[in-house]
Amino acid sequence: MPYIKLISRRICQYSILKTKEALPKLLTINGKEYPTSNKDTNVTQSILNLTNRNLHLNPNHPIGILRTIIETKLNSLSPYKTFNNFSPIVTKWQNFDSLGFPPTHPGRSKSDTYYINDTTLLRTHTSAHEIECFQDINDDSGHNWRGFLISADVYRRDEIDKTHYPVLYQMEGSHLWTRPRETSNMEAEIKSLQSTLNEMLINNKMTLTRCQDEVEPPTETRQDYMTEQETKLCEMHLKTTLEIVVLELCRLKNMKDVKMRWTNTTFPWTQPSWEIEIWWDNQWLEICGCGIIKQDLLLKSDFEKDSTIGWAFGLGLDRIAMLLFGIPDIRLLWSNDKRFIGQFVEGQINTFKPYSKYPGTLRDVAFWLPDILQDNEEIHENDVMEIVRDVAGDLVESVKLTDEFIHPKTHKRSLCYRINYQSMDRNITNSEINSLQEKVRNELVKKYHVELR
């Protein structure tokens, strides 16, 4: 569903000489071989090693616990077909073209996306599978599925800090009605949902406060093929369904007073579109994007013109898990330390208990950017992050740009990045840190011909 906007920080606004390393002709990923491309392949082995972790399928992991809770609640309301085992390797058509992303969209760039070759990549969102899921439930009419749910790992080249990781877990879902047979029952379905929501509040002695969105009125209008009444009912059904899911999570967290609000937004393949925010730790936090599915996507999925209406949503399991379970650093979600994984049990939301706090060690790496004009390549901040990530992995807590300087005479540009080396599971020796830092420095010189300071 809604694709999270990707914006890379370009730190070198001119072309540079970039070393082309020899690549194997084939990459073997989860038992299957894929050809590589010297021009396009940028996925590293450290990232490929994460493609078979499947945290969302572990019933005793925060990601798996959260997925199961949401799936169970939604399926108690309507029958949704679940898809949890898609390969993370998709085509550019699946990930971008089929969903209407323009050729110049930043999400397509190598600075943001892990490419296996010029046509194949690691998916950046679960929406890469939307069309095949719509086609599946359309063909599988005998089961009377009302929609689908997808959960999967997605991959993005990104910054390094406590809330960002190159792999994220997303869930998205949809609900459909066939005209006019099923749309005639929409009002009755909404009344049933509202009754379920009210019962949850009463039985669990909870309160729900819906706050007013303070932004401007939406600029998006209803789609031409839908009536005003259909649009209104579809919106009510969507919002009530997601409010029930939020209440279920808050109930398991023992939250009695829940504040939420709906804000207007835009997404490439829903119209109109909204985000749901909850009041958490004295601030509004967006937890889910959603909207009414654009007919173009349904037509691409082989539904007959004007035959079907529906809604869709998308949310980040990692972010919600970190909030609900009180996990302070996203790297912990990937830990194999028994002191972490032993704290969680299927079906329960309990607060993470820190088992230790190892001190961090700061190291700076400063360099002059090159001025050689070749290859039409650009350095992005994500390129620097990728070098650090590939060298040090989860032994780095954060990387931040701390200084930019342009020499008044030579006009050369200097950058300084501060790396915080800190393990979640053990103490790192100075010798280890020095070795990692030296490798980072060497890789920067090797790949981008920077001049170290």
C-alpha cells in the first residue's frame, strides 16, 4: 500500500571517478541464481544474508507477534487471504512500473534501492505484490475472500541510527466489494463494525478520543466511477476497521485512554487517502497510511471496469513493534542474543527489559571530495552509510554528518562523519574499533577516490 517517500541526501553534486569492482557473474540468493550487472548491481552480501531471516514468521518475535495479532483481529471481522511467503526479489515492473511510479521517482535510484541487475531488485515495499494478490483473490472466487493481507521484509538503502535499518517489515491489506451485489450490504457491515468497536471499549473499560485534524481540507476528490455515497461508506468502513485494530493493540498494551486522529494525505494508488496518527509519549505518531483504491490498479489486476470498489492500507511493523514493546534500538530486532529473544511470547505484548548497556565509542572520518569528472556517478549520503554498514554491520549504532567545509582557495569540499561504534550484545575492544575504522577509511578511498584528512 502507501509507499513511503524516499529522499536521498546527495553529498557530491558533480560526477566523480568511481572504482568498478569485479562482480561475480551470478549471485545465488535463497537457492536461485541471478545474473549481475557491473553498472547496476549494488546489493552487498551483508544485505543478502538477511533475506532469509523471516522475522515476521517467528511466532515469538515482536514482529511475528504483531503480525499475528493484526491478522487474527482482521480475520475476525471479514475473511482475508494471507500472503506471508513472497520472495523479496522482484522486477522493476512489479516494484515501480505497475504502480505508476514515474521514471524519475527517487525511489528508483541506486542510492535508495538494492539492485541485483538492471531488471531485478530487492523489493522496497510490499505493494510490489498487490496486483498478483488482487488477481489471486479475483480468480479464487469460490472462497469468498473479501480482501488480502501481505506481510514481508522490504529493503532500502538508508541512514544509520536507532530507528533506521536496511530491512523493514511491512504489512498491507485490502477490502473489496463487487457492484452491486456486495455494495448493497456496506451500511450493515459498517454498523456491525461500529458495534464491535463499542463493545471493545465497554468490555475493556477503554476510552477513544478522535481529535480534529488541524490541516487544510483534502484536495483529492472522489473517483469519477464511484458515487458520493459509495465513497463515504468505503471511508467509514476503512476507518472503523483500522480503529478496531488500533484498539486491539492498545488493549494488549494495557492502554486505557486512546487518542487518535485522521489526517489527509496523498498516495500514488489510492484516492482519497489518509493517515492514522496516535498520541504517544506526548506527540502525534503516524502509524498507518490508507485510502480508497484507484480503479486503474484494479483494472491492471483483471477486474472488469466499474465492477469493484475497495480500500487498502499499509503499515510498518518494525516501528509499531518498537513502540509497543519498548525496544529502544532497531538493531535489537535482529539480535540472536537469548537475553533478547527469550523475553517475548506469542500473543503477548510485554515491555522489553534492557539486559545491559555497553558504552559507545566515537570515531570521525573526514575527507575531501574528488573533482575528477568521469562516469556520471554521484556520491550520496546513503553510499557512505552503505560502506560503514557493510564493514561494521550491527556494531554501529549511528552515523552522522557533523561538518561540511569548502576551502576558500581551492574550493574543494570536505565532509566529516561521526561513527558511533556500539554493540547491543557485547563490549567492543578498541582494537576491533580501530580495525573497523581503518577498513571504512580504505573503502571510501577505494570506491570514491576521496582524499582522507
